[in-house]
Amino acid sequence: MTMEEKEQFLQSRLIPLLASLPTEARAAWGKMTVQQMIEHFADSVCIASGKVVYSEVLTPEEQLDNMRNFLQSEKPFRENTVNPLMPEVPAPVRNPSKAEALKELQEELDYFFSVFEKNNLQVTRNPFFGDLNYEQNIQLLYKHALHHLKQFGLTINAEINNEQT
């Protein structure tokens, strides 16, 4: 998939896919509910946009090149990938409903795209991958989205097949 296709996916296809998930859907791995996952993803978008700022990179300097190589690859995140910034028990939901969580995510995605539209040379710091430009953030958000869609049994291929019928 091209960078433009990944960008388009994040802008117009992710929210409808997440909206199609039943609120009570069970994850194939991990402890998050659908709404917790949506809110977690919104938090990730806040990091990508620079709304949430990390001054430190948690990945040791000697591992950063490997992390960036992984980021640029099409290799998926592993199931049960540990995020040391998240508590063992998922945080309680902060929105009153899944629909409100999706609204928050849409607002954060819109803000992310507006930040980079205003300054396409913007760089934001990711606590695991270091300083990322627009394309690197798109790649990370896309890869992260696929990870969570798979967690709840959704794939892009299934979406494409549904569009063709």
C-alpha cells in the first residue's frame, strides 16, 4: 500500500471500520475493550500530532535503528506487544460511549492532519521510535491501526471485499 493509500485509510476508512465493531466484541488478545482500544488509539494520534509531548525516547539509542527499520517495514506488530506506558490493567474509559470515543478519535485525526498541513516539515517525538516526520507518523499510525483491527478480528482485505460486493 502506498503512503497516499495509508493516509487515505486513516482519513476516511478507519473510523467506519471501528464503528462496525460491536461494542461488546472480544479481543483475540490483550485486555482492552473496543472502546478502550479506540481511546488508546486516539492517545497515539495525540502523540503523532505533538499534542502530547514526550521529551525522552524510551528505546535505547543502540536499538533505535532496528526500531525504525521495523517501523518502515510492512511487518505487523506482534500480538500482545507490551507498551510500557500503559498500565497492566487498561485505563477506564473516559468517554460515555463508543460513539463519543469515535468522535474523539476523528477529532484527533483531523487535528493530526491539520498540524502537518500547516507545516509539512513538522517532527514529533514518539517515545519508542524517536523523532518522526509526517510520513513516518502515517506509517506508524497505519501499522498501529492494523494491529488493533486484527486484535478485534477486522482486516483491510475484508473491508475491500465488502466494498466490492
